[in-house]
Amino acid sequence: MTTNPPQAGVPGILPEGAGPQGLDTKFLQQLDSAHYLHPFTDHAALREHGARVIVRGDGIYLWDSEGNKIIDGMAGLWCVNAGYGRTSIADAVHAQMLQLPFYNSFFNTTNVPAVQLAALLADISPPQFQHVFYTNSGSEANDTIVRMVRRYWQLAGQPGRQAIISRRNAYHGSTMAGASLGGMAGMHAQGGLPIPGIHHIGQPSYAEGGRGMSEAEFGLEAAGWLEASILALGPENVAAFIGEPVQGAGGVIIPPSTYWPEIQRICDKYDILLVSDEVICGFGRLGTWFGCELMGFQPDLIAFAKGVTSGYVPLGGVLVGGRVAHLLTEKGGDFNHGFTYSGHPSACAAALENIRILETEQLVERVALATGPHLKACFASLVSHPLVGHAETCGLTAGLNLVRRNGETVHDCEPFASTHVVGMLCRKHMFDNGVIMRAVGDRMIVAPPLSITVGQIDEMVERIRYCLDLTLEEVT
Ligand code: PLP
């Protein structure tokens, strides 16, 4: 601990003898633990070990302050779709900042990049989406959706439709409404959540709930939980159903192919708005521009963030389908909702250039035709590892379960007695050996930048296999 900590940002803050990046890691770690409250972090543990200081990125690689090179298997936090080091995004933001760094979109004003991006989003999204409402993040997008669907039903003359149905183990953000929509028990326990009117059904995890059923049967069964919930609440009280096409933070839960079409049928039957949270799945992660296109459903609203700018600058939003947009714009008057930075010109400039890169380098098609199938084959090969129960892949995201193996099928594996321990151990080995994987309990997940090549996937999987070996040595 420094007795007299210098002010962050003051030149000359680093002492003599700084490390390879000109940085003194220990010193930064001290400042970090003295002043910086991190998201989703146990600060006692952080203090003990010190934060790893990430200083540079290029392509799929990161470097830390000690000069270690790391494969970023998580694309930041599922967001750096175009990869690191894109100078053209930096140039676009720089040029926009010189021209007009900020102006708001309240009170009948607009700005050029926000308009251009709105038109581009209408072009690349499914045809029902011709309008966008901008936010700064995915959480704010989902907050906006809660207000928007309730406003929609007011305007539609059915103000009783307030309830929103979501799923356990879903992640929809950290604001009060986002965390309420999410189905994370640990988040609900801190802060009296969920807020009123949010209800949860089970997640479509075949490994968790599909015993004795085919995947197709289980998909229909899991979608049926929505119908049961609608009937219990009364359809006249239900506004919307929200789900991630593939649950990301919950552990890459890929639903059976029968699930989403059945969810669509049920929403149509009871006239309920269908919301796709595409904060992770949007902008190519699954090999289509939006995950709903792969999963075969037509939502009324889409939440997006992350990949829209590849995380270079914060931006999120809601794509608003014709049904909702029509009432809001024709009959709604003022929608009393918005953020200072809705349609931030510099963020929209970053998004325009990012989408141009995704399009010109055909990164979405590459996920569908080359890198996604290659990741699938590589993860399928990891199932031969004695620590791996099963592995699933969808586009450029994948998960594998660390288990004790008793047999060949998904259901012949025994979970470790205390979950998290093995996952955290494995994650540490990965981190120490130059690859970032995330641990969700004992499920290890990846979602690398879409710019990753087939050769780099091989390099990543080779390191993963090596770290699985290291983990196995410690648990047997
Ligand atoms: N929705 C989903 C599906 C997410 O994965 C996330 C973040 O991981 C969010 C919403 C929240 O986005 P943000 O962290 O930008 O608020």
C-alpha cells in the first residue's frame, strides 16, 4: 500500500524500473485494489492475488503488463467481434470526434452517424425491423424493452398486460430491470429482485433436464413451460416473453432445434410479444447477423449491444419491429424514456465502421461456413478427454462440461461434488497458460473474436487440451 497514493492520470505516476510495457505491475495492482471497485468481483480475493493488467490487444491476442501473450477466447466479454487493433474504427471515431463529438437526439434533433446507423441496422436485420432506439448498453436496452412493451400494451388498449416472462439462468444485464429479467439467483438475492411483474420459467438445457427424452421432445417440453406460465398468469396479463437465442453467460446453453419455433407458436397463440436478447448472439456470433435467424423465430423486439461496435465504444439499442413501432410512432405521442447518450455520434461512427468490417471481410459468413464448423469439430474432439462430459458449439461459441466420466452419453457423467472448484482451477490454468476461457460453475466456455482463423482455433484448442491435462492431474 502506498502511504501517499499519487493521483491516477498524473504524469510520472510510475516509479523507476517499470516493467516491459513501461508499467509497474505491482504498483498498478496496489492502486487498483485501493481505488477500483470491479464488477462481479470478490475484492478480498482480488486483493490477495492482484488484478492482471491487460495493456494491449491485436487480432485475437492480448498482452498483459508482464509481457505475456494471451489468446482471448472470450472476445473481451463476448464483444470484440472484429478483433483488436482495428485502426479504421479508431480513425472513424477520431474523425467524428473532431467533427461533432456529441450532440443529443432529444427535442427534434439528430446527427448524421446515428441516422446512417439506423438505416444500416434496418438493412442488415430481419425485415420486420425498420426502427431502432439507441442506448449505451445491453442492460439499458432491456430496461427500455420493459418500458416499451408495457407502453405498447397501454396504447393497444390492454393495459393489464404487464407481466414479462423470462427464464432461470438467463442473463439480461445488471440494472434493476435487467437483473430482474435475468434469472440469476445470486443477483436476485442482492437487492430485493426481481421487480414486480417479472416471472421465470426453466431454461432449455437438455443436459440438465432432458433425461429420458430425445432432444426434440425436450425442446417441445421446455417451450411448454411458457404456455403453462401464461395460463397460470392469465394471457390477458402477459405482455412479453424474452430470451437469448443461445444463453451466453448462463453457460452457452444451446436449445434443441424444436424449442424456438414452439416458443413462437405459443407467443402467436396468446398474442404475446416475443423479445430476442441478441446482446451476445447479434452481429454474427452464431453465423447469422442475428441469432433469431438461425433459431427460426421472428421476434417483435431485439436487444443488442456488444458486437455492434465490437466493444470499441459503448453502444446498445433496441430494434423495434413493425407491430410495436407502428403504435409507438403513430399513436404514442411522447415516449417518456431516453438517455443523454442515445444515438451518441462517436459511438455510432464506431458501429458504422465495425459493421463495414464485418461485411467486407465476410466474417459472419466465415463463422457459418468455416470457423464455426471447425470450432465444432475441435470441441467434439475434446470429448475424448477424460475430464470432459460433453461439448456443444453454436457458431463461434462453445461450452464443455468438466465431469467424472462413467459412460458415453451426456447423462452418464457425474458432476464434481463441489461445483465451481474444478472450473475455477481449470480457468486459472488457462489464464496462466495463455488462453482465456470463462468458467460457469464447472462448464468452460469460449466465444472468440469472429476474426479468428482456422489455424488460430487449432492453437487455442491445443492450449485448452493442455490445460485440461493440468486440471485432470490435480483432480484425480
Ligand atoms: N443481455 C445479454 C444476453 C448479455 O449477455 C449481457 C451482458 O453480458 C447483457 C444483456 C447486458 O449488457 P451490458 O453489460 O452491456 O449492460
